[in-house]
Amino acid sequence: GIFHTKLLYSIAFRAPTIYNLEVNPGIKPETVDVAEFELGFTIAKKIQWNANIYYMKVKNPIAYFQNGIVENYYNFSQSGTYGIETDLKYKGNFGFITLSYSFLFFFEDVRLMF
């Protein structure tokens, strides 16, 4: 058809490395929640427009700190981004041309989790 929609939700997991655990045995794994909604519209046979709204939140991101020669890994509380992206694509016999625009925000809570 001339319209399409897409709704996605995913959860990702990143375990600490052996070195992270060696330096800080109490470090927790990171988890990431991602939600996305896309709407697309075929304007003409060779022209398509898409818009995407997304939200991504990282819980317990692992961060590296160094104070002189002492190094350590800690978990922050949270970090993430959300925003909107849109693009207009023309597909011709020679290839394609894409115009795109993104507007996003970052957020973080830098409290260290000990």
C-alpha cells in the first residue's frame, strides 16, 4: 500500500567484562529499553517519506573513571536519548537521493551507583 507503520520495543543486556568485575566485583550489567514508532507514506511511484519517533533508556550504564593511577568501573543511574527523525527518498534508475533531518535530546542521571 501507500502507507506503512512500524512499532518496535526491545530490551538489550550488556554484561560487565571480566576486567570490569576484577576491578569492581559489585558492578551491575547494563540494560537498554528502546521504543520506536515509524510512519511511512509513498508520495509517488519513486518518492517515499518516513518519520520515526524513538526513546532509548540505558539503565546502570558502565562508566570508567581514573584518579591518578587508580582506575575503576562504576554504574551510573541512567542515560538515554529520545527524538524524531524524518527522511524523504527518491529512487531513480541511477540510484537514490535521500534528504533527512533528526532532532534529539540526551538525558542522563550521573549519580554513581555503589
